[in-house]
Amino acid sequence: PRFASVTLNLEEDRARSSSEILKDVETRLAPFSDLDYQVLQPTDGPPSGAPVSVTFFGTDTEELKLLANDAADVLRELEGTRAVRSSGEDDANAFSLTIDRARAAELGVSLASVAGTLRGAVFGTEAITIKTGGEEIDVVVRVNLARDWNTPEEAAHATLDSVRELTVPGAQGPVALGSVLTATLAASSDTINREDEKRIATAQSQVGDGYVAREVSAEFERVFMENRELPSGVTMSLGGETEEVDQSFADTFRALGMGVLLVFAVLVVQFNQFRQALIVLTVVPLSLIGVLLGLLLTGEFLSFPTM
């Protein structure tokens, strides 16, 4: 695959908002059907992935991909979602070659020789490693499956018929692979994603301007589970910003609890009695009156720094 990245720095004095420009770029890229693109707007803070993320856990990869694709379809229908992607959409098709064991045994062809010939033809065999300039370069030798190539890039363009014409040793002499192989077209995936030792498939979405990831996630869960039941052995988890916010709140309140205990311990040591320490701590909640009133007057949100 080939990748390209373009970063746009917007002028401060402009007639359109960044969200409007983002939508304009998406509209202009839409006619290019042969491109797989994402138009994203950087956010404050460290990278956190997609705002809305749905993860399915299970053991059947194909079943998980279908669920992820269904989840992506539901996300596309919701208001406030954009740039929806599914991990199952990136899969391609590949030829699956199956050895006819009975036919191979009849012709005296070993399974190991068939597998070795196919690997050498498709992936190549490492012949030697050359050391030059402090670097090691692996020299890989492959079978010439594209005999009419004109450029090195065309040498990798082969047909299934050229694979069938390859020969392997047999009891009565060379045997064409086409005599012992059956080819079928099947879905193929380069990687199998796992989390906590379980196979996963995901659907993700960006959130439009004026929408909140938590609300979109809640609406998705309601719509998706309305007429569906997850297959046996499959679980669903809502992640993205919702998961990170929940984790941040949990960490914050955990730190708050530890802070209160430590302050109480210091007060007990200072006053040498529990009663005085408790009286001092009862003043802390009263500070919320001024804090909340100040936020109300200034129109600010109850953020983590405020807490």
C-alpha cells in the first residue's frame, strides 16, 4: 500500500470554520472512489483515537467482521457521525489453494514439496544475506511466474494458471501443481486483531461539530441492540472518548479519595486528635458553594482542572 499525508494550517482570519472546511475537503475527495482517505481535525491533548469506537470480542473472525460492518452501517445512519470505518471493510479476497490428498498420494507427490514450491513461487526463498555499509540485505529468489515482464514491477504480476503450471517431483516424474490443487476465492485478512487474548473487530466514527461522543455512543447502543441479540460467545464494548472519560473520572476520584485520606492523616498528626481533624475536613465541601457559583457566573464547564 502507498500512503500520503497532507496537513493544512488554517489562517486565523477566515470566513469559514474549521468544521466547514473539513466537510468541503471530504466533498471534494468523494468522487475519487479508488482512494481510501480520512479527513481528520487535530484535537487538544494527546492522540486518543476515534471519538466513538465499538469493539466486538469473540472467537469467530468472520462473525465479528459481520457485526462490525453492521455497527458501521448503524453509525452512518445516526446524526452527528462522520468518517465511519469498520475493520472488516479493509479485507480483500485471495485465492485459497487446497491440496487433493488422494490425488497427490496416487501420483506420489508429497505435501511438503507442494507447500515448498508454492512458498518459493509466491513469497520467495531467502538465498543469501549481503552485508554492505553496515547493513544486512536479504536476497530473496522467486520463481519467474510472469515470463513476459518488461519491468521489475511486472515480474510480480502472475496468474493462477502460471501457478498451476509449476511442477513438483512425483513417483513417475514431474507433476503439474494443477493436477493436485483446487483453487477457490475466499475473503482474506492480513492481520487478526486481538485484545486481552480475544479476537476483536471494531467500528469507529468521528463526531460532527456540535455533537458529543458520549451521546452518540448511547444512541448507537440503543439503536443497535433494539432488534438484535449478540451471538453466543460475543461481547460488545463501547470505547473511544466515552471509555477514556470514564477512565479519567475513575482515576480522578481515586486520587481524590487518596488525597483526602492523606490530608486527614496529616491533620491527625498535627492536632494529635481525630475530632479536630474531622472539624477541619468538614469545611472542604463548603468550598463547592463558591466554586460552583463562580463557574455559573463565568459560564465555564466543570472541567478536570476545576475539580
